[in-house]
Amino acid sequence: MARSILSDAECLAWERFPQDPDPDVIGVYFTLADGEVDELRRLPTPAARLATAIAVAAIRWLGFVPAEVEHAPADIDDLLGDESLDAVVLATPVPTHAALAVRVLEAGKHCFVEKPLAQSVADAELAVAAAQASGRLLMVGHLLEYHPGVRKLKEIADSGELGDIHYIYSNRLNLGQLRADENALWSLGAHDISVILHLAGEDPYELSAHGESYMRPGVEDVVFAFLRFPSGLAAHLHLSWLDPHKERRFTVVGSQRMATFDDMDLERKVTVYDKGFDQSASSYGEYITRAGDIYSPRISNAEPLRLEVEHFVECVRTGAAPRSDGASGLRVVRVLERLQEELERSRRAQ
């Protein structure tokens, strides 16, 4: 009997599906409306051996158990004790990520956990160690690493088309939801840090960050961060939920060309600019600007969330290492923690 479990952090429910001769069974412990649930539901059962319809209402919010749900587990222990489950997806509040991931892995189940992996390096290391000890997969939901546009940007940068990469900068801005339990760095920065580390292929050795808290004391609404890498590459992040613009953009500046990934542009997700400086043939040490062609390569319109979920299911089935595995998630948390330390060090005196 193929089963799939959908849940809210406070209320869980599951329903049974038609018999499958060789099911991969995944439990989902989630915060209502997280997209992983919809994408898991859409996966074709024959290919992924996963139930095709797992959407059930949140029990506490509706006040009743839907008729099609024959059992409502009290908490995550019911999932962990279910020997028919191979994997569990965690999309719960950030402070719970690491501890729940450790429990899932120690129960002998593969684990997909939303980003960031943890709120501290120490907790992230515990989750990675639990994966290693259990021999189970740990995948972190760094969604943008699965975005076709980001993958194309990485392909272009790695091909040498841009020349030597000088610097990368990202803008993640919006007039968005105010949060009390995490600042703009932790809420927004995990996405951009994962992409910058993915593009750079190395870890930064020098970091700095400044932020300001305008809406709630001690919770930064806007953060500016700067990273330096051993190769000479630099990176800058502008993160804010207090901004008139909605931007989700990365810019990569190379010695020969430049490229952008703009997630808000519906038609031109990636654009390459033949712009830069060329050495003047008439005078040594002099440079002239170059402004050549601009082009946008074709980008698949596949949904990143679907690609991410398919990747997890395939890794569970084959045993392959996830692209955004526990080690990758730990690298991101290391950068986040160091930037948080810099934010605290640079805060205005009250």
C-alpha cells in the first residue's frame, strides 16, 4: 500500500492510496502551503512510485478530520515509527530543522529539510553527522540551485565565456512579510548565499555585514554583506523586506563578459552582456570600453520546486548524493553564522 503523509507543524494527516508493487514511501512533515507538498503530489506514481494526491486539510484549522483521512497521527513520532516510510520531508519553522532532521535520520529514514539546515554550525554539524552515521540521505532545500536559470548561469560562468570571474552580487528585495524570529539575513540570505557558493565553488575567507532594524528592535530589515574568496573573487548581497522594489537578481561580472539571472523577468531569465574593458592597441596600459552584443539563452520553464523534489526522490531510489546535500547545507550555515556575528558586532549603539 503506497502511502504519503501531509502535515502541518501542529496537525498531521494521512490517507491511503492504490496498491503499488514497489513503492517509495515518503512522509511529509510540513508547514501549510509549502510548495513541496504540491510538487510531491504531482509526481507521476509509476515514475516516482509516490502517491499522486496527498493534499488534505489542516485538521486544527478546519476543526474536523476530512472523511477520506482514516487516521491522524498525534505527532512526528507516528511517522518515525512507521516502518513503511523510507523518507521524510521537513518544512517546519527554522528553529526546529536540525533537531527534527537528526530524529528522522536516527530513525533510519532519508531526510529532506527546508533551508537553512540549522540556526547554528553546531546544530548543522549534528545533522550531517547523523546522516553519516545512519547511512541515509540528507538533502537541504536550497531551491535556487535547481532553477534552470541558475544552472545556466553556472554553466556559462564555468565555461570561461565570461573570462575570469571578478565579482558577484545579488539583490533580494521586496516589501515583504515582517518576521519576529529571524532577520533578513536568515530569512532571505540563505537563498543567495547558497547560489553564490555554488557559483564560486569555494568558501569565503573574509566576511563583513551591516544591517539596520527599523520595524522591530534587534531584527534587521535590511542587510548588506560582503564576502572575499581565496581566488580573488568577491561577492555582495543586498537583502531587505523593506524596499519598494521586488528584485531577485544575481549579476556575475567577468574579465570578458557579464551575465545576470533575473528571476522576476518572465522572458529573459539569463542575459549575457559582451561588455568590459579591452587594452588599447595604441597605448600600453590604456583601456577602452567595449559594449557588444547582448543575448539571452533559452531557459527551460520547468518549475524549480518540481526539479528539486524529483531530484530528492531519484536520490532516495538510486542512493546518489543530492546536489544540495548536508555538507552543502553546512557550508551555507557557516557563512550565515559568521555574517550574523558581523551584524552583531557592527550594530549601532542603543
